Amino acid sequence: MSRPRTPTPRPNRRRHPSRRLLLVGALVAAFGLVAAGCLPPAPPPPPDVTPTTIGVTHPVATLQTTFVDTTRGTPALDAYPGSSVRVLPTTVWYPTDKENGPYPLVMFAHGYGVTPSTYAALLSRIAQAGYVVAAPTYPILSGQPAGPSDTVGWTDLWPDTWFVTTKVLDLSASGSGDLGNLIDPQRIAVAGHSDGGYVAFGDGYQPFRLDPRVRAVVSYAASFAYAGIYQPNGRPILHVLSDTDEYNPFDEAIAWDDANLQQPKTVMSLVHATHLAPYTDPSDPHFSTVVGVTIAFLDATLKGHPEMLSVATLDVASKPSIAQMH
């Protein structure tokens, strides 16, 4: 099935039966594993962390680096012949005041037909709050070196995320360079938007996709009704939905959360919001709320300040025309 060749948000799944069939096939296989008792046990909940400093605005720089996974290939698509390796250009936003570190790591997964630069305004603000944010450019999903496609190479996105997480931690552990000794490896979250929101969800909660190093999940603009098996394991999640999302029917998405998503959870809907702009455009009226609630959630889960979720909830309650907590 042909796909657009210009950067666009994730396509409507109801208009793309190939992806729906892929998901149905994955669900059938997964439920077969459940019936056969073949699923691995859920990892234990992450332990509490010692509180660290919050409320500081840090100077931030950007690092562009490329990681190459020689153990896995990139599939062919259209005129692209494929490759025996996976090339993962990665952008890292990081605080430059090393003396105040080490800092938690936030891995970020982008959406369909875009790259991390699309989210620079959001990710740089998270970094300013005292986080190292690493965002790989996923082959095929991004449209590089072919595509975009969210069916071809879809299952490679989780190993890509694990691989880049390890490589970024290695740069910190090396003790040298811009990221030397900058990251606390015990404080890792994964975040993502749209298709990247599914990547984040899987990295936190799905058998054979989850990374036990992750202790918190942030998912923007992704309906988990299509995500597959959910294995609750005590890791907190922030799920942000737009109530007029062009691609994810809100009623369906929030109903799934109400019926299935377990505590600890923070679910927020954006009022009269679209799929992309609240997470990328500082002029969008919802953008500052997304930034503020995201940082509060990360401060609560990675920096040991659970009171910040109460502060965020009160702030959202004061803006009923912008957002609502569920």
C-alpha cells in the first residue's frame, strides 16, 4: 500500500488496513503466548529514588551523534535496497552545568514521517528542567533513508530504543566528552509522540518490548486500544490525549484507559487540541501545559518529588478551557 512521502503525523489507522492487519496478527500471536503461558513475568516495580533538586532552569546544549547497530539490518522499501546495519542519528539535549549532575535520562521516540527536530521546543525545555533527553531518528518511520512507513520495520523500533539507550549511557559512563558522567543510570524514562507514543508504551509495559531500566513512561497522542498486550508492572505513566485528535478517536482512547490502564497513572486530555501542535509549537495554547505537566511528572518519578503531581493537577484544574485530568 503506498504511503505519503512528505512528513505528516501518523495516518488514521482506520484508513490503513495494512497496519490494522499487522496489529491483529500481532495480537493473535500474543494471545497465543498468553494461552500457552509463554509470557515472561513482569519486572518488579522500580524502587523509590532519593529526592534531588528541582525547580532550576539549566543552560542546555545539543549534541548530534550517530550510532550504528551492526547486529541488525534495515529492510528494503520501494527503491531503497535495504542495509545490513541500522544507522541511528541521535540528537541529545543536555544540561551543561555538570557540577549539578548527574541528571536523569529521558529517551524520546518521534512520530511518523518526522525527526526529533520537530519536537525541539518541547525537548529542550525538558532538558532545561534538569534532564538529558536523547532522541534517535528511526529508520523508515522517519522517512530516512526511505519511507515513511509504520508497518515496514515496525518491530525494529524497540530494539533501536534499547540500543540507543545503552549507547548514551555508555557515553556517560566513559567519563569523557560532553556527556561524560552526566547521566544517572538509575533514573530513566521513555517518552514518545504518536507512533513514538506506542514505542514508549511498549518500552515500559509490553512483553518482549519493555526495557527494565525504564522507571517511567510518557506517551503523547497515542491510543493504546491498538497497542497490543499490556503488562502492568508498577511503572508510572503520563498519558496525554487531544480530544479533537485527527487520527485517534478520543472516546475510544479514553475508554481504553478507563478500563485498562492501572495505577500509578496520570491521564490528561487537551481541550479542542490537535494531534501535533500541542507537542511541537510554543504558540499553541496547550503547549505550555504539556511542558509543565511533563516536567512535574518527571520530577515526581525520576527526581523523587511526588508532590509535584498534586501541583500539576491543581494547575490544570485552573485551566478548564485548556486541559482536564481524568
